[in-house]
Amino acid sequence: MPMTDAAIAYARQNQERAVEDLRALIRIPSISMLPEHKADVQLGAEWVAARLTALGVGDVAILPTAGLPVVYGRWTGAGQEAPTLLVYGHYDVQPVDPLELWKSDPFAAEIRGENIYGRGASDMKGQLIAFLTALEAVSQAGASAVNLKFLIEGEEELGSPSLEAFLKENKGRYQCDACLNIDGSILGPEEPEVVYGVRGLAYFEIHVQAADHDLHSGLFGGAVENPAIALSQAIAGMRDASGRVTLPNFYDDVRPLTEPERKEYARLPHGEAWWLEQTGAPALFGEAGYTVNERVLARPTIDVNGFLSGFTGVGSKTVLPSRAMAKVSMRLVPDQTPEKVHRSLEAYLKAAMPATVGWEVKELAHSLPALAARDSKVVQSAVRALETVWGKRPILGRTGGTIPIVAMIQDILHSDSVLVGFGLPDDNLHAPNEKLHLPTFRRGIEAFVHLLTGYAA
């Protein structure tokens, strides 16, 4: 396609300017978690808004939320009849601690070898600049097949606490045909991936109490229940020896994996040896009948994230604790819901807990799972774009983590999301010496060009 070729040529001619744009954005310490950086977060929003305006995006606005602002814009360069993609990203970054482990200033955007180093380089200022550079190239060539709306937030690193209410209030503004989430990564420099699904989350605290105060275990042990033991026994029964969750009705709504999905996960380069190497565990464990990749990416799980009871200091103290608490999380898959697994947990505990203790469950956090259709226009457009640039078909996979915005967009806007980004596993996200691989960054720009010009072709 001549217009696509022209857009690619423009992008290649402006690669170095794209790197300088990235350096400028990295130099803004837009750390959303630290109140002392509130002005820097605002500066980050203003930088993104100015860049959108310079690209000819219309209706650019920095919109208030209950917390930090969202940058909005609307680009209609593909014409009235073209579909509209919502582009999601964020301009905020994590704190830099421990500072002494950085080899260069976290906000100096230093280039060493093939990498650029700085907080936010990969997560996700590099992804944002790659997309905006691609949009400029496509706009210059008049080659876009899709219109765009932008939702670039400033609270992603906080868990997006204000975004759900904001999205509900602005539902009409953000109507779209699909969402392109550019806060993504690939499996390696030569291992492209497109992500079409995320797991959900249900996170609880379980509190158990026996006596109304701690007791002497020699005087009261054997007469009063030990809540740590009662809770431990209940937790131990939540999963059987084959790795299956035993909560009643837990699997009732689980959507089975299809054969095409299982074949795709078998293409993943990470086998059991890789998982053992990454974890240092003596052996792997999980639900029988599924590979490790299937278990991590597409099956539901239950885990204990923390346990607290009694005396944990140095030395011995013969206390019979009055209370015990466990933090328990579940990763959910379509079509499970946090509400239903909450009821399953309550029903399990009602049967498992002895009458010698009182107990309660507190919900701390939840997010729905989300899954786009593998044959949808947005997913297949992304697959074709990466295949064109990398010369090989990308893995079409899911992520085992939870990304609340994906479920929010599906639930509120009734639109599917695809995750396309070009970070690498060794980019040190959230850690010292975060970096972005510049050759992959340049490939990412071209992949976004092909996605925009070839959308739904």
C-alpha cells in the first residue's frame, strides 16, 4: 500500500526525534504515588495534551477526576464512516526507590548501548511515544483506516482509583468500537505477542476470633480454641491435592479453554524449565490436566497472600492468640464474578469453621476478568500488524495478571480491548534501572503504523 509505505518512511526519517520526545517525557517525574510530585503529574498531563494538539488531535482536554487528571482527545482523520478506537494509556510512573541502586539519574533519560534508562521508559512512556509517533506518520501520509479517542490517565500506578467513576460519568464521550490498550509488552525482542484477555481478581481478609484477649497457652490451651489453627485448617482445605479449588460452585461459571487456545499456549517459549528457573522452586504445582502456561494465564486460582496471628517476635512466648487473620486472593477467568466467588467463600467457611470461633470475611478489592473475541477486528488487526513487522505470527495470548481498565471498558463501554505494547521482560518495571530497548521501540512504532493503516482490512 503506497500510503502505508509513505507512513513507514516518515516514521523512519523521524526515529531520532521520537527518541528525543521520549527523553523529554521521561524527564518529567510524574510520580502519582507521592503528593510532593502532584505538580509534576500535572506537567506530565500538560505535555501529553500539548503533543496531541500538535498532532492535530481535536477536542484535547485535561479532564478532572476525583484524583489526578485524564487527558482526552479525539482524532477523526480517517473520515466519518471509519470505526473509532479508544487508545488507553497512562503518563504517571512509579517512585524510584531505592535510589542508590540506579546507575544513572532516574529522570536523566540516559542512553547506554541499545537502551534508554529512566523511570517510565518502558512503563509506559515509551509505548505512548511510539504510538504518537506512528499517529504523526500516518497523519502525514493520510493513511489511517480508523479514528481515535484518547484516554491517558494519571493514576494507573495507584490502581486507577478514580477511573471507574470517571468513565461512568463520561460514558458518552468515550463510546468506541474497540479499545487499543498500549500499556503492554512482548515476550522477547524476537517474540511478539498480542494479549486479548486478562484475569480478574477477588481479594479478601478472613478474620477469626476465639477468646476476647490473648491467653496463656499453658493455662488455657486445650480449653479454648486456637484461632490460628482453626483458620489454618480451613485454608488448607480450600485446595485439594490435585490443585483444584474446593469452594462450592467455584468452577460453575468457568469458561472452558478451547482447542485453538490450548494450541496457541503450547507455542509459548516458556516451558516448565523456564518457570523453575524464574522462581527457584524445587518443583512446579498446579491444577491437574493443564500445562503450567494454561494454569497461569487462563485458569482460576486461590492463594494466601498473608497470615497473621499470635507472637512472631524473637524468642518464645507461650501465648494462645485470640485472633488470626489471612489475606486470600482469587484470580478469576471468564465468566466468573467477584460476587459469586465471595458467596462461595462464605459458604465454604460456614461449613469449615468450628463453632468454637467467630469469623468474618472482608472484601478488599475486586476486578472482573475480560476477554476479547480472538477473531474480532481489533485483535486480528493487531496480529497482522505485528506479523508484518516481525515477520512471524505473534503469540495470541492472555495475561495472568489483572488490569482493571480492561474490564471497566468492557463492562461500561461494552467494548473489547486488545493489549499491544513493546516492553521486554528484562525492562526492570517498577525497579531500579528501568529501561527500554530502542530497536524494539522503533519496531513498535512501525507496528502501530501498520495497525492504524490496516485496521479491519
